[in-house]
Amino acid sequence: MFEIIKTKQTIGFMKLANPATWLSLILVILSVVTLSINWLNWGLDFTGGTLIEVGFEQPANLENVRTTLADAEFPDAVVQHFGSSHEVMVRLAPREGVKGQVIGNQVLDALTNADFGNVDMRRIEFVGPNVGDELAENGGIAIIIALVCIMLYVSMRFEWRLAMGSVLALAHDIIITLGIFSLFQIEFDLTVLAALLAVVGYSLNDTIVVFDRIRENFRLLASDTPSDIVDKSLTQTLSRTIITSGTTILTLVSLFVVGGELIHGFATALLIGIFVGTYSSIYVASALAIKLGISRDHMIPEVVEKEGADQDAIM
């Protein structure tokens, strides 16, 4: 098997467990404080608004379209290509007392009066704030259900101490990611919500790989301390972690750079989640299992004695 890091010497990850725990607590507290002050910069998927799709005779320059709409008193317009360079999607926050059809006509008039050639209205939709509230609520419920199901799964596959560590690590990743989005007021839409759920799956996969090795080493290395076993397990899986995280990060950086404004939030959430998730697999999930008293006895399956096993066989 190809390995980036080949070392016979075990890396002492758990020597930094206490400082890392304090760092995680500080980051989580700061994230909660930021969320309580700024909350999130909800996108139109959650706040409601008007979505307008227009077609241009010539390839549309998005910067010129944004400037034209800003001059027409739509400075908050989100403009992006949709399907091809001739089609543009415009998203606008709701205007109190103004119907979506009226807003669509104003946008079309502004673009028609500018030097864009022939402009056609392809589609106009209005998303009410009630729909946005329902999406936000359902998204939060989806994340909570995912965490509960993960805890049940890890409890059955491993042990409750490891399950508690994995769930708290996932909650740690989500809270910090949301805190960064709140701090920098990055728009939070449905693509970001999908990215958060992907972060949960990615972080869990990394944690499960580490936990598998920890369970195996607890059974093989009877004389080592839990901290030593965790260090050896993390060292043995380090190459796999670097390869997986590195290739994923390269892909996400490419998406962020050339993918366009539509998926900037998605790529940003995943980039943050991968960095934080890799860190939490080591210093939250594994370290917390040690603090909860994980030992070799918890990793050895109980032998169930069959009925009549203590009796002599009948010849």
C-alpha cells in the first residue's frame, strides 16, 4: 500500500490533547457568541424573494448586468449564469408591498434599456418567507436526526464512549463551520446546508477509520496504555488521512476558484469542514474517548456461553 508518511516511531498526538481541548472549547464558545450576535446571513432559499431568469441575444457580462441593476435600485441582486452564457439568473430579496411580477418587469425594463441587445423573460418565481422558514427548520431537524442516527450506529458498532466522542466531534465541526459563516456573513443557502450534511458524512468516515484501528490495537496491544494505543492508531492511519483530505481539498479549491459564485458557499463550507473535521477526529473524538475512560475491556466482545456447554458430550 502506498504511504506518504512511513515511520516506525509513534507520533505523540495525545500529548497535545489538553491544549487542543481548550482550543476547541474556545472556538466553540466564540462560534456560539458570534451566532448569537450576527446569526446567519440567510440566502433567498430561506428568506424568500424573487427569482428571475432572462435570456440575452449575446453572451452576457455579469459585471455589467450587476452594475445596471444597481443603478436601477437593485444593489442586492445576486446575478449568475444559468445553463449558458446567454442565460442569466437574478435573485432579489423580497420588497415589502411589491409583487414579484412587478419586480420582474422592473428588472426586465432596466436590462432592456441598457446596451444588452434583445432580452427575454424566461421565468419568474417568487419564494415566500414562510417557505424559507420551513426549509430552515427542516434543515436543522435533518442535521439533528443525522447526529442521533450516527450515535446509535457507532454505539452498536463500537462502544458508547467512542460514540459520544464521534457525535461531539461532529457537533464541534458543524458549530465552528456555522460560526465562521456567521463571523464573515457568508451567504447561507441550500447548497451550504447540503455541504454541512456532507461534512457530517466525511468527518464520520474519517472517525470510523480511526476507531476501527483503535479497536484492533486495543485487542492486540494488551500492555499499552489507552493514550499509547490511540497514538499508534492515529500514526498508522495518518497516510490515509493525508491522501484523502489532500485530494478532496484540491478538488474543492478548483471548485471554489473556477466553479463560479453559485457554489462558492458550498465549496467554502466543505473546505472549512474538512480542515476542522480532520482535526476533530484526532483531538475531539479520540481524545474524548480517553477522557471517558475507554479501556481494553470495553473493546473485547463478551463471550456468551452456550447452554449445556459445561456438560460432557454424549458419545
